[in-house]
Amino acid sequence: MSSSEAEFNGSKTSDAPERVLPRTLHLRCHALTNTSSWFANITRHEGTTMSEQSHEIHVLNDLIETTIDSVDGYAEAAKDAENAQFRDLFLSRAAERRQVATRLREAVRQEGGEPADDGTVLASAHRMFVGLRSSMSKGDKAVIDEVERGEDHIKAKYDDALKDDKLSTGTRQAIQLAYASVRQGHDQMSAIKHSMQ
């Protein structure tokens, strides 16, 4: 124990006049110094620490942003599709992805986080349907190619999230439910692309 700690605890280590702190003050100070370790071990539910929850919220919000970008890509594709069948398909997929994003937002709220919203769409992440607008003038085949490329991107993001072994069972289930829609959209766009070749 250092001399200052000894002094603080009321024991004399030198010829200096004895300064004794009341025992209750000592205990309160000791409790305050251990507060950070106490907070680090707090769990919100089912043994998930705050750090793990922060990770889960980050993963979910990343998927929300990617999914919202998918909604935007499908909406853009629907605006300029020449074929009415493709237009309807793109609008349907956009609506479905909005529902996926809504479910993922709810999962973030359940984790105690603030879900990503339309105002934060991929400020720092990859834009999903990057070349969509420029390819519109090249016909439906070019649009399908871009949409399918976007579907490859979103599927890869979900695949990576599902490989994350730090996720809780609840978060993993929310992602798997969303992934079913993503995989179906990916497979459908891939089949359409191959049928046009």
C-alpha cells in the first residue's frame, strides 16, 4: 500500500500528523473506484454484455442500411424499366425490403439501440446499385444486370453477418428471417439474368 493509500485508509506511515477519514467515506470511495468494472459486467438480458449488444446493434444497423439501399435501388429500377412485368417485380421487391428493414429496426430496438433510418442511408458504406442510373438507357437487360449485382452485394452482407459467432440467438434469428427474403430476391434476379442471356 502506498503512503497516500495508507493515509487515505487512516493508517499512519510517517511522522506526519494522523489524518483519519471516516470509515463510511472510505467505503464510498472504494465503491466508486470499482464502478467501471461493475458497469463493464452489467448484462441487459440473457448474459449479453453491453459490449456484445453494441456489436449486435452495429451489425443490425449495417444490414438495415444495406437493405434500405436495396429498396432505393429497386425503386430506381422500377422507374425506368421498360417491361411492365419488371417494373411490378421491382416495386414488389422494394416493398418487401422495406418490411425487412422494419423488422431489423425492431430487433435493434429490442437490443436497446437506435435503429438506422432513411436519413442515414449508407453515408459511409458501399452504395448497392452503383451503376443503375447510367445503365437505364441500355434497356432492361442492363437494369437486370445491375439489380443482380446489387443482390450479390446484399446477399454477401447477410452471409457475413450470419457467420458472426458473437451474435446472440435472438439477433441471429432476426437476421435469418430477413435473409430468407434476401436469398429469394437474389435467386430470382439471378434466374432472370440468366434467362435473358
